[in-house]
Amino acid sequence: MLTILPVKGLPDITKGDNIGKLIVSRLKGEGESILQGDIVVVSQKIVSKAEGRMVSLKGVKPSPFALEIAKETEKDPRHVEMILRESKKIIRMKNGHLITETRHGFVCANAGIDMSNVGRSGDSVTLLPLDPDKSAGSVRSSIRHQTGQDVPTIITDTFGRAWRIGQVNFAIGVSGLKPIRDYRGSKDMYNSVLHVTEIAIADELASAAELVMNKADKVPVAIVRGYRFRKGNGTGRELIRPEEFDLFR
């Protein structure tokens, strides 16, 4: 049986907080615990807060280029400036949307910079973790230290998709499991050889966990239980399609 458990009651995260320790503590308060075989799914937002990846827009001075883009996209020029600082390149800019490639290689809106659930002041934004895979490894290590259980950890963010309506959770950081299940070379139920099928397991787990990770209800962590995964030193970077194979760039 596949079960997805929301981790409720986590406090507002601040810089320096130990997310793994907080997860274990809250589960204990709910009469639950981390079990071998569990997968811990954590929202990028609280990871960024714990790592101090927050910026107050009050101190941001937009460049002339940022001012120009802000006028075209009808965005806050300071927000645009931060997007540019966190991006390697602009991919698309149309109808108020600004799609960029981040320094990590993610292609997403606004370089993953988010203004929601950041604070009451309304002038702060969160940036993506500098190294989401390292962040996932840190949470995993903390949980192992607290419980003795070595469980995979996935850091997620919400991205749109070029060919579908709506947003879903994607894995941006992975530790402890293989993020892709490669079926190439195997045979289907009719004995035909599969040539292209690679399933993004980490993305599927991230998206499934989002079903209980309600942003408005302050549930930034979920535990996926009962899924049989392949252990390994996988990374979120493995899920990024190289530009030369990307039909949309």
C-alpha cells in the first residue's frame, strides 16, 4: 500500500533551523516516526529559509536592463533584478511571463524566485537553494542522525510546463535514490523492446507528495511510504534535459 503522510505543525522556518530535526520532532508529536523505506519530500521554500536564501527587495537596486524588462512584463523592477542575478539566460519573455534558465540549469518562471509564503512584510523573496542536492543530503543526514534510519530525501519546487496547463511539483534536489527508472532495452508486456522510456521517479514522487503539501495549510513536508525505489547516489541534476536535446529551446 502506498501512503502519503503530511507532516503538520512545523513552525515558521528561520535561518539556521535544522529541518531534519524539526521533521522528526513533529512526526513524534503526531505519534509517527520515520521508518526504513520512507521517502522524505521537502518544499524548497523552507529549505531556502533555513539556508538564509531570502532577500529583502528594499535593498535591491534595479539595473537599466531590469527596468526595461519590468516595463515589458509589468513586474516589480527589483524582482526582475533578482531574477536576472539568479539566471544564466532568458529563455522566453511574453505576455508578462519571464522564463529563465537558472544557474543550476532549471528552466522555470522567474528563476524560481518566489514571493508567496515568505513573510508578512510583502517585500521579501526566497531564492532557490545554492545546491539543492546538497540540501537534500543535509536533511537526509540530519534525519539519519536523529533516528538511525537512512531514508531518501527530495527537495521540490512548483514549476509550470510548456505543453500542459497548471503547475506540479518537481524534484530539484535528490539524495539517496535513483531519480530515473530507465526501461530502455527492456521489453513491454507484448515482448516489444522499449527504446525511449525513462520514468522520472523523483518528479513523480514530488508531485504525489504535493497532494498533501497544501501551501495554505502550512504543510511543507510529506512522507511517502510503501514505494519501492532504487537506492543510489542520484541527483536532481540528472533530471535536467541537456539543451541540445531540448525541443523547446
